[in-house]
Amino acid sequence: MVYSRVAALLKEKMGLDAESIGVASVERAVRRRLAALGLEDVQVYWERLISAEQELQELIEAVVIPETWFFRDSEAFAALVRMVREEWLATHAEGTLRILSLPCSTGEEPFSVAMALLDGGLPSSRFHIDAIDISTRAIGWAERGVYGKNSFRGNDLGFRDRYFEAAERGYRLSDAVRRQVQFRHGNLLSAGWLHGAHGYDAIFCRNVLIYFDRVTQCRAVEVLGRLLSPSGLLFVGPSEAGLLLDHGLASAGIPLAFAFRRNVEPGPHRRSRRTGSPAAILTRTNRSHPSKSASISPSPPKPNPAANVAVAEHWMEQAHRLANQGKLVEALEYCERNADCEPPSAETHHLIGLLHDAAGRVREAAEHYRKALYLDPQHSEALAHLAVALQKQGDALGAQRLLERANRRLSEGRSTGRG
């Protein structure tokens, strides 16, 4: 079947596991390209696809859905600034801090890095950011430097006053920030990609590994490890932390940042002290008997029916910290107890879903993603992860509807200048 061959080609070229976004999404992308080219025969399209590099790029553009905003998961940026102040500057009286952002999407992440470092007091002459993405269209958005409301989320928007000015379709980023970032088209999985490059002091590669299958994830992590300096930090998404622990990287132990370093110990020795992957530990541990956990972290306190918001927030901070350290059993315990507190939290249910996902419990994960979306219908991460979970369960139609919902939100934002 042609669609299967197209999915296999996308996996080969960009690492995309069609199951992660839904096979129907790939089919819709192909149909859009057929319409754009005025073709009706999918076999004719396939012949064009394998013979024209430009058409492959157009299909990739149709598949990629950029969804990002400034200072997304802000703890990572704060952790980078602390690392620079406390470690890097002490050992680098001269020289340039080198940072890599990939995929950089429409630029919000690398520009957030630049603003965080400038706010942290690092002179612009002391750092440089390489920003790479497989989408030339996304890079075009980034290089224009104009962003709408969808790129500014959360309550702390002081950076917008410092680094942006009002523009016709949103806000224009200052040249002082834009000069710190160099955008390039590139593919993490291409042979010889960034050949000879190494020594990045920080790499941001967040929320992309989840779209690869296990083999491709291994390839990607090997490349990232080669590019990272011995003392550098690698930042990933919350649901990707367990993957890095299984590939010889060690948690930096920074709460909520999901940052990792190269493991200074030999890999086999480190693994000998572990009882298995985080997913395996979480699967086989009896949560009703915390003493059976391999970790020595204490169990959370007993739930208090009168628990207030401050207590709930503290428990969530502990849960994120434990998850970031690979202590998934204890993180789940904190989350489940926090879920009994009032008011209920979308973020709590989202994290519970991620932890169940890590253990392969897709049904339970989907249940909590739904609860998160009930409490916060705009929770982008819960929406994306629920779509993946439904696809894994064989509910292609349900996954398709969620992805179309995400696409509509993104398209509406683009067309009205909101992102």
C-alpha cells in the first residue's frame, strides 16, 4: 500500500514513527499534497515523492505541526542560567558559551534561551545559539521574529516588555536578541549531520524523541551525546527523562528542569546498581507497599482532607523532582495523593498520565490525560499525549479528532497572527 511506503519513507528520512501521530495524519498530509499538485493517483504521487527532494520537503512541512511558546517549561531556562553562573563562568574566563536548540520550531525556544541569558547578566559577546529544524517554513517564521498572542502564555510576560515592540500582527523581537541566534535547516538523523561539531555547553532537544521508535531514539541520543560537552547539560521533555536514564546519561538533579549530563561512571557499573529501566521498575513495583521500592526516597505524607493549594503545589514540586531523577514510583505516589486534594489540578493528572505512559499502561495514561483536559481544555501537552495514547489503543478515529483539534487551534492562531 502506498501510504505504508510513505510512512516508511518519513521514518527513514526524519525518524517519525507514524503511530505516534496517527497513521491517518500521514494519509491526510498526502491527500493535501495531492490536492496542491492537482493529482488524483496516489501512485503517481509516490513516484514524484521518491524522485524529487523538494516534494519530500513539502510533505515533511505538511506533517510537522509546530506547537511552542516562549519560556515553555521555564525551569529549564532558569537551570541553564544557574549553570552558567555557578559552573561555566568559573572555568571559562574567556570563550563563548555554545548552545544548540533542536528542533527549534518557530524560534520561541532559542530566543527564550537568549533572553534568559541576557537577563542573567551574560554579555551578548559571551554566548551563541545554533537553532536547527527540519522545517524550512518554521525557520522562516523564526527569522521574521514577529509573534502573536499564542506565543505568549502564562502570567509572567515581563520579558515581552523588555525585548519586544508592538507590530502590525503581534510583537516584533528586538535585534539584540535575534543576533544571538543562527537558524539553519537540518535533520538530526541525516548521515554526517553536524559532522565534526561537538562541545555544546547546553542542548535543548525537548518533546521530539517521543515521536521516534526505540531504535531511532537510540540513534538520536547517540548523536546528542556526541555533540554535548563533557560538562554540558542536555534538556529534554518530561516524558523523555526515562529514555535518557536508560542510555547512560545521568540526571543533573535539578527540580523540574529535566536536565541530564554525561555519566562520568562507566556505563556497565552504573547499570549494575539499577534494577531495570524506569518503566520496568514502575510496572513491577507494588505501590501499596512503598517499602518494596528500590529507591530510598521517603513516601509522601498521608493525605490531609483540608490540604490547601500551597500544600498541593509543594507535593507537585516534589513529584516533578522525583520524576526528573528517574524515581517514578515515588513521583506517582505524590501525584496520586495530590489528585485527592482540592482543587483538582490538570497538571497533576497530566504528570500521572506521563508516569503511566512510561510504564506502558496506556489505558490508565489516557484516563488521566482526559481528566487534565476536562480541567484545562487548552492543555496542549495533555491533548498531544492523549492523541498518541488513543492511537496506541487502536482508536485511530479518536486520535484523528484530537489531532484535527490541535491543528485547528494552530491554524487559527497562525491566520489571526496569534502565533
